[in-house]
Amino acid sequence: MQYRTLGRTGVQVSALALGAMNFGRIGRTTQDEATAIVDAALEGGVNVIDTADMYGDGESEVFVGKAIAGRRDDLVLATKATMPIGDERNHRGSSRRWLVTALDDSLRRLGVDHVDLYQMHRWDPTTSDEETLSALTDLQRAGKIRYFGASTFPAYRIVQAQWAAREHHLSRYATEQPSYSILQRGIEADVLPVAREYGLGVLVWSPLASGWLSGVVREGREITTSRSKVMPQRFDTALPANRARLEAVERLAKIADEAGLTLIQLALGFVTTHPAVTSALIGPRTLEHLRSHLAAADTVLPGDVLDAIDEVVAPGVDLAAHEKFDTPPALLDATLRRR
């Protein structure tokens, strides 16, 4: 396993981090299965576990808490807030009112007195940077969080938050967690350069592109992944965007074969090669999935392989930009464009 420094924190983290979204009802895993995955991940050198309060309405955090009992100090524990929890209108967002409550709820479910990294799951356009950063700074000073970060923030919001922290003499976001894979390279144009400029640790999610790069989605095969059952439109190869992804996967599989790698090793090795990326989040649903991911722990892609990948998907290009979660509200809300 490779280890890197998480931004400017001085904390050493593994190049592969364990994402716990599939723990519980989302991935249909039991507590025993989740614990076995955590055991195997730690044995394989993983020292980061990432979850969120909204995964299974808190169920993932409960599973993680039980799985790490007695060894909490051996790992870097991360969770998130801001996404809706239930129907109550104020049980969401990045206000001080909600973050104080949400963090206490997460700590209770996890069975710990602090988390190492507390992340804002999405940018909340209804709350000022000063409000959010002030609350997070106070929670940090209270010892409930060691560092805090953002997830899927547009590049300009990352910059704005850094300036707000400086202007108001508050602690700043130490990390960013964006979506990144060979098939979704848009963040190479702005988010990753900005992260490097401000010294942010970067934990990328969906490095296997929701299963497209797992090796099971191939030409002529029926697509039967768990994601394809939940979101069939994202895997309908009759659609042009999905057709383009399938064609790219076939070319990438050939590159992997010629390099003596699995497609998973190629995909994970690609994202962890980028100098701005600290860790790639893997979200295994089974021990078999985890082992196939851990096989990429020491994968280093040579220049000729990276050049070949660039020929398939050019730098900075998203093959499915419509699936990204960082579209600015000004493009989604017509009232922000009209008088």
C-alpha cells in the first residue's frame, strides 16, 4: 500500500480509502459482512474509512462504528453532513443550527467522541461560507473534529471558501472529495489544479465510474451490476452517452491486457497517479470486490500507458457530464437567469 500526506495536515493516509456507502440497506450488507470488509481492508493497509450520515439514514455509520470498536485510533475516520435526513426542512444543509446537531448524531452512531475529517457533502447555496466555516471552526476547537473538508464543490466555490476563511480568520477546508475516473475527467481542468494551489488533500469517489470500469461491463454481455438495477438509464447502451462509454471501456480493457493489468488496476492506478489526488475511495459490497480493489494498491502506471489512456478519453473530458453533481445552481434554476 502506498501512503500520502493528506493535504497540509501532516496525516498519513493510504492511497486506497474504504468508502462505506454500501454498508447496510444500500448495498444489502449485514453487520458481519461489513465488519469482515473492514477487517480485510485494514489488514491490506487501508487506514481511511469514509461514510456519511445520509447513507442508509445513518445505518452506515452504525455499521462502521461497530466494525471499528476497539481500534478507532488506528485509522482516519471521516464522515459527512448537509444532505437531507428525513423530511424536516431544517435537517439538511450547512447552517450552524444543523451541523451542530448532525455531528452529535454522527458521533453517537459511530460510537466515538470525534471524527478526523468532517465533510460538507455538497455545497449549500442557501448558507454563507462564513456561517458554515464559523460553525466548523467551533466544532474543531471543541475537539469533536480534527479537520474539515468539502465534497463535490465547484472549483470557484473552493476558492471562495478559502478566501472567506482568510477574511474572517476561520479554519479552512483541508480536503475536497470530487468524483473522478478515466471516464469522468472534467475536474482535471479546474478542481484538481485549484486543490493543488491551496494544498488540499483530495479523496476521489467513483474511481470505477459506478461500475463501468469494474471489468463486468463489456460488449456483448448483459449488464447486471447492482447500480444498473437501481439506475438502468445510466447503463442503457442504446443511449449515445452510454454507447460512448462502452466503446471507451473496450479500448481501455485492451490497454489493461497489454499492460498485464486488470481493468480495476488500470482505473485505480490512473486516478492515484494524478499528483493532486491523495486517495481513491473504493466502495466494495463484498470481500471479493475488496480483494480485486486491493490488488491495485501498489499499481503505478508508466507514461506510455497513461498516454494510451489519453487517446481514449482526452484530459479534462467527461463522457457523461450530465451525471455530475457539481452543476452550478445558476444553470439549474431558471429564476437565477431571468428578470
